[in-house]
Amino acid sequence: MHKKFFPLLMSGMAAFLTFFANSGISVNSWTAFYEPDIPECLKK
């Protein structure tokens, strides 16, 4: 049973991690909805 379940679990985990990595959530914003204000000196 493990020989059939383990590859399915690993491919599902890889798909989830790929989706999460490509979602655009950066280190500075812990959730998808919070984005901190950029200081004026860094906008230039």
C-alpha cells in the first residue's frame, strides 16, 4: 500500500509547494493581503 500512496503524497506536496512558491508572497508580507508601505526614499 505504501508503494502506491507515497508517490501520490510526494507529487501532491510538490505541487502545493510549487504553487506556494509562485504565489508572490514575499518575506516582508506574511499573508497575501498585507503589504507594508514603501518609504519614499526607497521609491526613487
